[in-house]
Amino acid sequence: MEILEFEEENEYIEKVKKINKEKKRKYYILTMGCMLNENDSEKICGMIEQMGYEKTENQLEADLIVFNTCCVRENAEDKLFGKLGELKKYKKETGCIIAIGGCMMQEKHIQEKLYKSYPYFDIIFGTHTINKFPEDLYNAISKNEKVKDILDIDGNIYEGIPIKREDKIRASVTIMYGCNNFCTYCIVPYVRGRERSRNPEDIIKEIESLAKEGYKEITLLGQNVNSYDGGNGYKFSNLLNDVDKIQGIERIRFISPHPKDFKDDVIEAIKNSKKICKILHLPLQSGSTNVLKKMNRKYTKESYLELAEKIKKEIPEVVFSTDIIVGFPGETEEDFEDTLDVVRKIKFEQIFMFIYSRRVGTPADKMENQIPENIKHERFDKLKELADRQTVENNVKYIGAKQKIIVEGKSKTNEKMLTGRTETNKVVVFEGEDKLINKTIEVEIFKDHVWYLEGRVV
């Protein structure tokens, strides 16, 4: 793995820009999946806009259509193929360029399906070749040929790729790529490769630049951020301490850590920081030790609860969010009850719940005792009912409390109201003047709803 500069692609940016000169080209991008995919899309948008395209939210007026795919769940495949089906007539009528990238393109059976059933695409590119998008686009336009640009080996890290962020207050910064954990349900290590960490100097430089642009909140991204390795003994805790010192940055978040790698030095860094948000994402996946072993998660129900208690003891104000998979192969009613037991004990502030979805190429796909869909959905509904009830209970503690929020803009559902988030990621709506947008203010919470809180400016 090498860390390289993006410079060589500038030649193709200029070539496409020349082709597009005075043509008012538009592009449409659809991002599926996680925050890492969203961060990749920001880079794709950055390159596209330098090539002379203007963004549109209507795919049926676009000259370039990009799908950045996810392969974690089956419904992402259905969504992609549905979108491609909608575009067949538009492609024939307009000759627009269709480019498909992301995790799904690293899977050979998906590539085969595209060539067989949707052959009117122009470009497919993988997770390791995003940096070459300008070259791929130039070849598709100038040579009128289908471009396949996919590496089956781990890619290099490229610094200096243009990036276009829609949000002007919050920014995500990828600190590492890939994963070494090989959880049996997960396709990510196969499509994003082994762990590769960016140099700490490059990360700090990017965040310092964001601070100068007025960004106040940073989210550090990686499949397993707490196994970040900056070289020469520089660990994730060192990075947290250094980001904490950057002037202008008011909040620091990170996702996703792995419970097995949550060491004392990281807890200490969070404890000593006034900027690191005291809501920690601690993926559980299952509360059953038996299921966790089958998942290859390398911790037990007991060790997870001990870790949460240890963090709580060191940082009393901390709250947790988590990921849970329901219906993993072989999950019994007793196993599922163990998951509910952990949820009751931790009282998570937020739970991201998923019904287990088989992924071709993963060990779990070949496991016996696959759970029937009706049982998966019954368990999911039961977990959701408990989570929703806990959300209501958790919200009570905010009533009458003063919360510091970063004002993000107008509420999407009421133009007369502004909106922002607490440190614990709770959405707050309140009456206020537009001049408060982008400011950090204090509000007093006076009313709670399941998914948001109402406040007044103090």
C-alpha cells in the first residue's frame, strides 16, 4: 500500500472540462449505504464538478448519472436494479453516461448480472479506483466504449482528491480504509480490502482546513476506527488528542469502533476531552455469546456489558448507541432474549436495527439453520417496540435541561422553526432568527417527541 497524490488525474479533469465547455452539463448522484459511502460520494462530486458538471436532483435531466452502491443488505441490490430499469428508455433517448461504483461493483456476480441484464451502463468502478473516475469518464465519452475499472487487491490511499460537501457545519473525514475483522455476516473486508490508515499529518491538515472554512463538527470514519495505525506507535487515542487541539472544531464524533479494540487509552482520551461527544457508538450486533461466536465478533455478552460499565464509570455522562442484527443463522429464542436483556441493561440512546440479510461470499451465507423470514420480522418488531419505549424514557431526562446545540438550519417540516443537534445527537427544533444558523447556542428543552425535542433559546 502506498500513499499517493491525486495530481495525475488532473490531466483528465481538464480534458473532460474542455469537452463540456459551454454545454451546461448536469449530473445526478445516488448514494446507498454508510457514511463511508457518503464520504466517497463527496469525492466523486468534487471531481465531477471540477469537470464542468452542475448537480441536479432530477435524474431525468442529467447528462451523467452515478450510482454509488452498498452491498451490506439485499435491498440495496434491488434498489440499484430498479433504478437501472427506470433509465433504459432515458439512456436510449439521450445517450447519457451511466456510471456505477462502490462496494457492490467488487462482487463478480453483480458484475455478471449488469453485463447480462443491464448492458447499457457505461462505467463500472470499484472501491479502490475512485481516484481514476476522471480518466474513466474521459474514456467513456471520447472513445464511446464501456469502461470496467475494478481492482481485486487492496488499493492505495490517494490524498488531495477534490471534495464537495453539501453540509457547511458538519464534515466527515475518513481516517482509514478496509477491515481485518472478517465478521461472518459481513462482506466489507472482501470489497474494501484490508485495513490501510492515512498518515496522521494528512488527517490533521484536512481537519485544520475544514476548521478554517467554518466547520464546527467532525466525524472520524473507518470500518474499525480504534484499530487506526498512524505508524511509529501513533494510535487512535493519539489522533483523538491531536484533533481535540484544533481551534475552531467544537465537536468530535467517530464511527465505528469495535468493542474488542476499545482500550483504556481511548477511554482516557474521551474522558479528558471537552470536544469528543459523550455519545459513543458501541456496536453490539447480538447479546448472545453463542451468536457472537458464530459471528466471529471476539467478545462475549459479559465482556460487552463490562466494557460499557467501565466506560460509564470513567465517563458518568456517557450514553451509547449501537447496531443490532436480528435473525442471524441459528439464533434461538433464548439467544434473542439475551439481546433484549442487554438492551434493557444499557438503555441505548439510539439503536440501528437490521434484519439479517444473506450476502453471497460470506461464511454466514453457507451456515445451516437460516431463520425463516416471519420469525426474523417478529423478533425485529419486538426489539423495535422495546427500543421505541426506551427512547421515550430516555427523552424524559432532557425536559427542563439546557443543551448546547449547533444550529444547522431551518426545520425540514416547518420553515418557521430552526433545528440543531445536542451532543448526544438528539434533534432539537426551536423558534429563532436566521442569523443563528451556523452558531453554537444554548436552548432549554420543554417538550419531547419520540424522534425530536422542542426547545427555546436561553
